[in-house]
Amino acid sequence: MVKEVEHAQSKADFIHKMSIALKEANETEYWLMLLKDSDYRSQTSYNSIFPDISELIKLLASIVKPSKKINK
């Protein structure tokens, strides 16, 4: 989804697409936790992936939140 932002047609479209990317990243984090909790993925595997998705969520949130304030 973030790749699509390159071709956003307006600021509102940019915010919308980035918000979707944030939502998808949050959902990915949720599924990773479920995979770990169900023992489908090992704790080691989870620990190697979780920091990346966590950082991605922080990055996307740091873009979306201020963009929404500016676009009001």
C-alpha cells in the first residue's frame, strides 16, 4: 500500500493510503502475535520479526497523525 502513495492524487488521498498502510501493519502485528501464541511460530522467530513491524507501525503513525492535523 505504501508504494501506491507515490501516485496519490491529493493530500487527502495520501493520508487515506497511508492510513490504510497503518491499519494493515497493525493487522499484521496482530496475526504475528496469534501465530506466536498458538505456537505456530517460535518465540525466536517472533522476536526476530516483531521489532520490524513495531517500528513500521511507529513510522507510519508518525506520518499519518501529523498529516491529518495539517489537512484539517
